[in-house]
Amino acid sequence: MKQLIIIYEFKGYQNNKKSFESKLRQFKQFAFLTENACIIWTNNSVVSVRDFLITEISADDKLYVGETAAPAAWTNSIDERVTEYIRNNLK
């Protein structure tokens, strides 16, 4: 299973953040890193994930989907439960 990092920023007048994050949760294995970043575990390609999520963003919003892998580094600004989840699942 691949680990994908998703970075998003809502700028448009229609803020679809709730429905966007609801779509992220459909991947079942996910961890919100910050208010605008999430990591998911999936067998889907970055393009198919982008196409799945793009329906919830407006033309002014930003979306990045990229593949990531261990090793990774971060500061303690991420919740401890999320940190533990990432450590246990990042490969």
C-alpha cells in the first residue's frame, strides 16, 4: 500500500472543507497532519486520488497529492496519537 500526502488550501467563496475531509476519511486509513494536510494509505494512484477529491474544491482552491515514504521527519506540533499512527504505518 502506498502512502500519499495531500495538501489542500481553500481560497474560494465556497468553502467545502467539511465535505472534502469527509472524502478523505473514505480512504479508511488516514491521518490529518495539520489543518491543511493529510496522509492516506491506498493502492490508488495520485491521479485517481486527485480526481476523486477535486469534486470538492473550487477553481481558486489548491490541491496537491504526492507519494511519500519513510523516512520522514516532523516536529512535535502533530498530535501524539497521530504521530504514533504515522510511526506504525509509514513504510
